Amino acid sequence: MPNKIESVVSFLACAKNGIIWSSCSPDFGTQGVVDRFKQIEPCILITTDHYFYNGKKINILEKIEDILKQIPSIKKSLVFAYNKKEKMILRDYINFDQVLEKAKMDEVFERFEFNHPVYILYSSGTTGKPKCITHGAGNVLIEHNKEFMLHCDIRDNERLFYYTTTGWMMWNWLVGGLATGSSIFLFDGAPFYPKIDILLEYCQNNKINLFGVSAKYIDYLKNEKYSSKNLNLSSVKIITSTGSPLAEESFKYVYKNIKKDVHLASIAGGTDLVGCLVLGNLYSDVNMGEIQGQSLGIDVDVFSDDGKSIKDGEKGELVIKNPFPSMPVKFWGDEDGQKYHKAYFNKFENIWHHGDFIERTSNNGFIMRGRSDATLNPGGIRIGTGEIYQQVEDIEFITEGLVVGQDYNDDVRIILFVTTKNDKELDEKKINSIKLRIRKNCSPKHVPAMIIKVPEIPRTKSGKIVELAVRKIIHGETINNKEAIANPEVLEYFKNIPQLK
């Protein structure tokens, strides 16, 4: 489904009737859809005839037939017209719009258990089949209400806009905002088409109060030296940023070039809880490069590898020491709970291990240092990839970086891949300047053994870079689930890089 009103209507209809919802965005290939939906054996498929991206019209119905052949549990398919002015000719599918026209108002609300399943979300699936994370209705509702009302100061009649697709948990989060009495605004399409500030103009025109985006969106505006001085963003009181850590320079950029009197909140949590573990705080200062604090009512801590709470300034594992409302109800198909236990409780007994490498600061804030499974271990020293990204992404001639560890001479060496502005060459002088910056601001151990220019960085459909897939490729391993990657063709480049032989 694209991010349209029909998607919200369909989800709310499911929730009202105790039916479980699951969605992915129309840019998923056939295999990506099948890898997710086949596992949960759905009865009904809802889709549209086409969608647009970067101004290009893309047909969806061409792949629906293929999907239906591979998921025999689907008994009925509903299709809505993306453009209501165009007439659809449907032979084998039910017309969504006609169903609505014929339907009578149903005001009977059955009462369900507090944690009755409401939707199934999926892990990114870049290392295997995606996990089917099943969430309970009351569980996520109480979490979303808390985050919107207490952390973001959003309630009655305010206006929420998160730039997202139906394949990212931020869509579910946005829809949860309806429970606060706010209006939600939907945008379907590319974030920089037909112009660089289309989303900010949308905020201006619709008097948006909460504007949510990915950190990569802010980084892009910063790299393009964009300024919003010609827009009136007076209604925007909070900008939330997620998907990856927001660098210190990006904080400076927002306050200098987008809006100086705004609450800029870097937030992090994930699909596992459809919410945040660390996020904004209305009563604390915003410190550049930091997430302000932990989520209210969630017992967040930072542990060393041996399961001990560690002091400020040291890096460790993000954990939760007590149960919290929006823990998943279960993984679909995981009847004995083994997959669930392995995902969260394998590392520390009875402690939720989230899989993020994190540091608590002296301000009581947090700095994300990367995923635990992507941390680097040169000479046995544990380094978070986020520490290197923070340095690299502030360099004028670099647009983006990806860092991995390569097994080498019974140790690990750090390899940094970068893309450059206007595809400029990366000469010895530039490479040395990158190494010098990392050495000075991090440590000699952080300095990459090699820095290699690549045409593009591979990422998931929600915009996260895929370090593990690249690590596998440079070690000659097979990637099983390329469908989870938005630009899988880029992976070919990493296969035979001479310097890494």
C-alpha cells in the first residue's frame, strides 16, 4: 500500500474488528512481499493499481498475480484507484471504492483483550527471513500516547506529519497519533521531488506541529547547503529524527538553517516495540549529537558484556531491566517462543538486550554508537561504527560512509567505504585527511586500514545502511535476502574489490 487515506481506513477497520493488519510499501519486489506475508498466511490482500515515485508512475497490479500464486492463503484481493479520476478495469479483484460505497455504517464495537494482536511488523531481514513481530493493541496505544503527549507535547487538534512509507514502523507510530486527538497528515512520494524542500513546504502549507523525518534526510539538506529562509515554519514546534544517529553537525545545521526555535529530538527504539527507548524530553536542554533521555516508564540501562551497569562516558549494550507495555506479544509462528527468547533474552538472563551499542552522557543523554552486531574489534578493542560515521559525515567532500570489519591476519581491520560529492575522486591527500580527523577526534584504533570510494551505499527500504550484508560479501559469503535491500544491485560492486583480496 502507498501512504494514502485508504491505508489508514483499512488499518482502522482491521483494528476495530479484531483483525490483524500487516503492511509493506509498494516499492517491495515480489520476493520481498512473499518473504514477509507468506509467513503469516493472510486471508485478504489490499493494494492499489499504481503509485508514483520521483514523478514516475509505477504499476503494482503487474506483480500482484505473481504474489497471489505464491501465497495460497489469500482468498480475496481488494484494489483501490490511486487516482480517483481514472477508471479502473478489474477482472479478478474486488473494487475497494465500491465496497465502501455499498457498506453500511457499523457502530458495533466488540471488546477484545488489552493485548489482542493488532499488527505484525517485520525485522529488516538483511541476514535471513524477516521475523514476524506481533504487537498488541492496548500495548502500543499506551506507548504511543505517552510518546506523543509526554515526550513531544502533542495533543488535541494538533497536526502530525511523519515522512514514511507503510513499510516502516513510523507509519504505525504516526497512525497511533490519532488517539491523542491530533490530525495526521500523509505524504506519498519522494522526499526531494519535484524540489528539495517539498516536505518543508508541506509543513508550511498545512501548519504542521510535529515534523518527523530520517536523519539521512537532514544530512542530505545539510550537504546541499539548503536554507528554509523563504518558508514560514512558525507552526513547527518539534522535529523528530530517527533511522540512524543524528550527527552533531546536523543539529547545528537545523538550528542555523531550518528553524532556531524548535525542539529537535533525535529518537531511537525500533520495530521491536513500535516506539522509542530513548527520545526527546521537554524539560532538558538539547545537546548537539545527543538523544536527550530515556523513555518514561521504561527501565533503560547500559550494560558491559558481563552484564554490569556501566558509568557515564563508557560504551555498552542498550538493555531494558523490567517488562514494558509494548514488548511484542509474540513472533508469529514461533509457538514455543524460542525465536523470541533468542532475539531478546539470549545475552543476559531475564534482561531485554536490544542490540544497540550506546553511551550514556554526563547530561543524562545518550549517543548511539551503532548496532552491536556491527561493532568493530580491531586488536580486541570494541568500537561502534557510529563513532566513525560522526567524523566522516562532517567532511565537506563526503556524502556518506559505510564501515565494516574485515578478518585479516588473525585480527580485524577497519574498512571504510565512502561516496563523494559530485562523484569526485578520492586522492591520497583526501584519504590522509579523513584518517587524521578520525585519529584526532576518536583514537588511533578507530583509523580505517583502507578507505575506498564506491558509487553508492546499500540500504534497507527504511533508509538504514546495511553493514552486515557488505561484511558478508567482502568475506565471500552469500546474501540470502536481497529483497530487503532498496538498491540490491549496488552489492555487486563490493564483490571483487582488489584492495581487499
